[in-house]
Amino acid sequence: MLEIQRKRTYLFIFFLYFAIFFYLGIIPSNIDNLLTTLAGISNFGVSLIITAGLISGTVSLLLFGYFSDHLSQRFGRKNLFIFSNLLWIISIGILSLSPHYSFFITFYIIAAIGSGAFLPIGFSIIGDLFTSNERGKRFGSMYVGLFLGNGFGVIFGGLLYQYSLKRSQKIF
């Protein structure tokens, strides 16, 4: 029973890592869509979105990685896990409804903070669940999930972009 729970937890974390990098892969493929559909955006604005997301995600990753023991003792690792995931998932959902640039970049930064917070928490949970002999394989497969998520995000984003091009050509 315990082994089944550990595998389920691992697969759940794997899926969340995949999902984070999936959404990160969609943006680069759809820069033209952002430029044509999002009010108040420019090429420079797109670069600011990507830069702000990278910086805020990296700072969040470092802070939550460094202070995760203290935060886990204070709030509980499960609560941090839930909070960080809800933060990026809800932010991405809201982000998809962005009416203008400032709304988009704000929720993109919030999503980056949430995903940056989740990354070290997820790896620490995997470290606690598995023995030292199993960890290497689990961590390695997590990185495969990161690359697959990003790759599938770029592919899906490209398909989404192609669909939007065909749709806009039919309208005109």
C-alpha cells in the first residue's frame, strides 16, 4: 500500500513538472499571437515578459530552495506544495484571459513565482519518498519530464499558432 502511494505521489509530481514546462514552451511559439491579440504589447514587451518570468521564477526557486526547511517547519511541506501549485495553476488560468499587456505580465510573474517555489519542494518530496538507490533514477526521469513538457509545449504552441493563422485567414 505504501509503495502504491509513493508511486502515485511521484507520478503526480512528475505530471506537475511536465505541466509547468509545457506552459513555458507554449509562449515562445506564440509571440506573433501575443503581438496581434494582446492590447498594448510590443516586441520589447514580449522580451520583458520572458525576462520577468525568468528572473522572478529563478529568485523564487532560490528563495524557496534555500528557505524550504524553515518554511516547511512553519507551514508544512504539504501546505507549501498545495499553495505553490495553486499559485501557478490559477495564475496561468487567469493569464489566458488577459485583456491587455500589464494584466498578462502580472499574472505571468505570479505564475513564475509559484512554479519556482514548487520546483525545489517537489524534488525534496521525491528525496524523502525514495531511498538513495532509487533517487537517482527518479530525479533523472523528472528531468526527462521537464524536457518532454517543454518540447510538447513548443509543439502544441506551434500547432496553436498555425491554427490561429488559418482561422484569421478565413475571417479576412
